[in-house]
Amino acid sequence: MQCANMLLRKIVRSSVLPFAAQHGMKKDLFLLSRTLSLSLCLKQDKACEPSEKLDLDEWKKVMKSGLQEEVSETGSEPKEPSSLAAARETLEMWRLAGRAVPENISEEQLKTFMECPSKSAKKKYLKYLHLRELHKKSHKRKMDEKRERRLEEQDQASDTDETKKSSFLFLPSSSMEKAYHWRAAQSMIFGQPLVFDMSYEKEMSVREVTNTVKQIVMGESSNRRTVDPFHIHFCNFKEDSLYHREFIKHYREAWGRLLITVTDQCYTEIFPKDKLIYLTADSPKVMKKFDHDKIYIVGSLVDKSIKTGVSLARAKRLGLETAALPLEKYLLWSTGAKNLTLDQMMQILLTLKDTDDWKKALEFVPKRKYCGFVNKPVKEVKKTLDLINTLKLRKEREKVEKRFARNHPKQYTLK
């Protein structure tokens, strides 16, 4: 019996003691459990009484309560919902599998990812976020490089004292921003209105709405920096819409300080119909010159599939006059649709307003879409091109006939 007791004590010391020390058990609880276990093991009778079973159950409860207290003390941080945690685990698995997954994803983007109807839609959404993250990183890197080059140029200029010899007046950026805001404030009183129709949210996907807002932001920035800016109106604009959320992401606190007019009313309720002209590429009427007394409307629509006739149908439904830019009159169009981005439209309209020169205005059209400017009408240019092509074909035919006559003189003379 003594040998058995010694053996049991060694087993308890070698197994239970390290376990309790590892999990931070209290000494008095462990001593109690040790005495209970030894007293139970040293009994000569093999049958256990009901009271002894209850003591063992109490010991188990004490052990479990100690572990739960330790877990509650260490893991007191709030946990996110199980669905979000499962989505994050899925993203980590896809990232380890080598798929295009963004490094940082917000909770709102994670909810949008969970709401995607299919697995392919989730993959496309994650790929879009990944590409946008890469673009942001490259843009930040370029801006840092520009900042470093500018600082180097400023250091070189200060070393050679070139700033003292220059006759140009240097204005800090804060003064320029004040001047831009002053011009925008004047345009709200005296400027020509320019309307952006914000009623196309249902016609676009989330990505297309994001691209639309980016183009409008770029157009508003170029409008603010001109000498005579437009008074921009956002009509049919609804609060807490996708447009609204994207604008707040871009402008943040400056959204409430923008010198533009934002309203949920339609432009037909604000301006007279006889002064409104809806600019659309599907219009049969071509715009000949810029009219300073008219109010031009631009549809805030960006679509990858190029849905033709959407803005034209809306203008006809409202009984408005429509117009299209004279791209074929001044440009020798090569490839692509005649749809331009919203920031390009803004640059073209600003240039027409200042100079009334179509050639200068249409320089903002991407050069990949046309071969060059034409001095003659496009129909005459096409006729000359057709004539040149026929002459080339005739010369090639004559060369083939001469080569055939040289190689086969008898057959050629018989004919």
C-alpha cells in the first residue's frame, strides 16, 4: 500500500502540478483538489460513496471555473459578429490561395462583399477593390516623388538666388485657394448655370457610380480654377443616396462648404424649358456654337456597356431641346464610341465659354479616338481617302499584270 501511495503522489506531482501552474490556478484550490484526490486514492475500499462522487464533481467545477476566469480576463476585447469573422477568414484563405484580394478592407466593404449574390460576383468585387488599392498606392508614390522633386528644385533655387531675380509674383497655395473660392462665390451670383442630372443611379452599378463621382469631382476642380467658372447645379440629388455617400468619401468635411447648388428638384422646376439644352451623344442635332444665354445639362451617367438612347429618351420625355458635340465635323474619327467622360465635357465647355474655338476645345478629346483635325468637311476628306485607296489598288493591279506578262509572255499575248 505504501508503494502505491508513493506512486500516486509522483503521478500527481508530475502531471497535475505543471497543468495547474500553466493555467494559473490558485494555490489553495490546488491543495484542496490534491487532498481530495489523494484521500480518494488512498481508500482501501474500491467502491466509492455518493459523498465522494460529489467531491470529485466539485473539484471539476473548481477547475473549470478557474479556466473560465482566466479566459475572461485575457479575452475581454469585444468580438465582431460571426458572419463578419467568417467573411474575413474567407478573405484570408483566398489571399493565401493567391487570388486578387485587397490588403485592407473596411467593414462597409466587407458587408458589401457578403451581400454579393454569387461567388463570381464576390471575386469581381474583390478584384475591383484590389485594383483600386493598387492605383491608390501608385498615385501616392507618384505624389511623393513629385513632392521630393519640388523640394529639390526649391533648394536649388534658394541656393542660386533665382527667386530674387525673377519678376513673377509668388502666391502661396492658401491665397490661390481663397481666390478660387472667391471666383466660385461670384459664379453663384453672376455665372452661367451648368446642370448635372443626378437621376441615373438606378441605371448604373456601384463601380460605375464611383467612376461617375470621380469624374464630376475632377470637373468641379477644373471649373473652380478657371477665370470665369460655371455655377454648377446638382439636380435630382437625393440625400443618403449612393451619389451622396461617394461625394462625402471624396470631399469629407469640405462637402458642406462647396460653392455649388445641390437640390432634389428637377431642372425643369428651376429653369425655363426654352433655355435648357440637354447634351447627349445620341442627339440628331449637332451643336454649332456655344450659347452663353442657354443652360446646358450633362447627364451624370458612366456605363461600360454604353447604353444608347437613355439620356435622349429622358430629354424627349421632358420636352427639352437636345444637342451633340460636332466631333465628326472637326475630327477624323477612327475608333471607339463618341461618348466622352464628364471631366472632358467640363473642359470642352469651359474652353468654348472662354475662347469660342472648337479646335482648342476638342483638344481634350482623347487622341486615341481620332486621327487628327480636318480643315475640310469630313465628307470631302472621306472622298479623297476613297480616291487614294482606289489609286493604290489600281497601281497594285498594274504591277501584278506586268509581273504576269513578264513571267508568261505567250499567254499574255494570246489574250
